[in-house]
Amino acid sequence: QLLSRGYFMALNFIMFILGTCRAVYLLMDAYNEQQTLPNYLSLLIYNLVFPCLTSAFSILFLALLQTTKMQLVSPKIQRLRVLVAVMLIHFSLSITADLLVGFFYTAHVLLLVCQILFIMLGLLLSVGYLYIFQRLYYSTVHRINEMRRMSLTKSRSGIGSVQKKFRPTSMGTAVKVTLITAIFGLIMTVFQVYGMIGVYHRFELRSVPEPWPWYIYQTAMRL
């Protein structure tokens, strides 16, 4: 089993919050075009998605490490308590920044700090997923080759039956999950950099994004 019940429920709960925030933001008043929501609440609903994403990636990351018995860092760091602490810090920073910017626009630099933090966490998790994928891939290939060699040896000696098809295991599923997650994580990080520099111009005085770059960015993030 790749995910325990606790990890599975936590992951789905976070994804439920993410989906609810996006649904409210788009269906109630798309991008708050009519100013239906106060500025601070609009920012909060929109930006809460990003700590949800990093939290979901982190939960799956820790679950993969525990399932595959892989020790990536010190046992004191690779613990559920540390992960929960990092998640709470990210949520707290994001919510605090949204409230401050919502009430005091001069604090908009905090949005840049949160976006840079999200990009750094995204890159770190993507690299971690790629590292796990490499380790799992070679381990799985080695295990399959060993099983085939043993099966072939038994077949030749007449001890075993004809070679059977190998059933997919949690290890094989973990390999696929790590590769897909790493690819999506890198793509998402690249689009965040594009949004920060090419759309919202966080390092410039321009505050209103141009239509086409904004449309491309929003469409890519929805996909």
C-alpha cells in the first residue's frame, strides 16, 4: 500500500480545500472582477492554494520515503512533526501576507516573498522527487532482473514452473508517482517564475498585468 489511511485522508483534505478555494474564487466572482469580496479576502482565497500545493506535495513525498524505507536526510528531520511544522509556517506566512497586503497595499512586497518561498519549496521538492525516482528506478530494475534470473534458473533445473508474469507492486507504483510528480512540480515552478517576472512584474513598478501574458499564465496554472 503506497499511502496509509492517515496520509491519504490528509492529502485529500488539503486537495478539497484547494478545490473549494478555486471554485469560490472563479464561480462567485471570477478573479473578483466586480469587487464582490474585500481585497484581503480575495487575496486570501486566491493565494491559499499555493501552501496547499506544497503541503500536498510534501505529504506525498514523506509517504513515499516511508513506504520505500528510504532515508533521505537525518531521522530527526525526516519526521511527520517536522513536516507539519513546515506546513503551518508556510500557511501562516501566506495568510499573514495576504491580510497585510489586503489592508495595507504598501506591504505588497510580502507577496513577492511568498512567491519566492513557493518557488524554492517547489524546486526543492521536485529535486527530491527526481532523486527518489532515480533510486527507486534502479532498485526496481535490479529486483526485476534478480527475479527473472531466479525464475529462469528454477525453470532450467526443473524445480519451478514456467516464468510467470510479474505483478505490479507498490514499488513500481511509487516509481511512476515520483516521476510524474517531479515533472508536474518542475512545470508548475517554471510557470510561477514566468508569472512573477513576465506577468505580474514583481520587480517593477507596474501593477496591472498585460492581458495575453496573464491569460496564458492563468490557463497554464489551471491545466
